[in-house]
Amino acid sequence: MKYATLGPIIEGTLLPEDLIPAFADTLRGLVTELSEGAAGPSEKLYVDLIEEADKIEDFDSEEADDLLAELTDALQDFAPPYARFGAHEGDGASFGFWLSTDTIDEAIRTGYALSVSDPSEIPADWDGDVFVINDHGNISLYRPVRVYREVWMVV
């Protein structure tokens, strides 16, 4: 699975005529490796959404509202683990891929994930997700794939 990069994709607007092309372009970038012949059902849905976004003319319509919601759902499929796609919690006009600190806290609290300050602190018998959080507040997610590999990092 290819994940999106954490951070904003468009800022300073709530206008569908700005959001729809930005969301569609982001989705297009995430599915560039797909060809029509190799696309499965969900990949075909992404391609269809991009095509619909490229053709829309009336951004003040119910069709535009529905398309914006569908693009949002499609982009959520590409959110990295413990992240979401949508408006930033502190700025409703900044759309992108954001960490969900509540989800991270819940994973640690329930024992699904472990929090350490250095990768060397990962117990040898641990096989779940690991958040490395250093004293500067930087956070990285590591997942086991034979050895632990970094999935993302936020500085």
C-alpha cells in the first residue's frame, strides 16, 4: 500500500472549485502506477472519481458536494497508519493528511502499540507497532517487517 505524505495539500480555502481539483490531483498522484487494465474495483473507483472531478462544471451543485465527499473518503484510504485525511483541527481551511494523536494515545493505552524514546528500547519479543518519541517531541512509527522499519516521522 502506498501512503500519502503527512501535511497539507491545500490551504486557505473552503471553495469546492479549489478543493475538488486539489483533492483529485492528490488522488491522481497516489494512483499513478495504476493502469486501466491492472486496476481492481477500488482502484477503478479512484480513476472514475478523478475523471468525474476533471469534468465537473457546476461547483455549487449537490453533485459537487457529493464528489467532494467521495474524494475525501478516497483520500482517507491513503492516509498513513494513525493518520487521517481532512481539515486540520486548528485550521478548518487547511486540508491534508494529519496524525491522529487520539488514535496514537489509544493504541498505546490499550497495549496495541508501544512508546519508547529510542529504537534500541524495543523489547526483543515485541511484535506490534512502536512509536519512538524523543525528548524534542519528534515521533516516528515503526512496524515489524522481519525487522522494525520506519513508516513515517514527524519532526
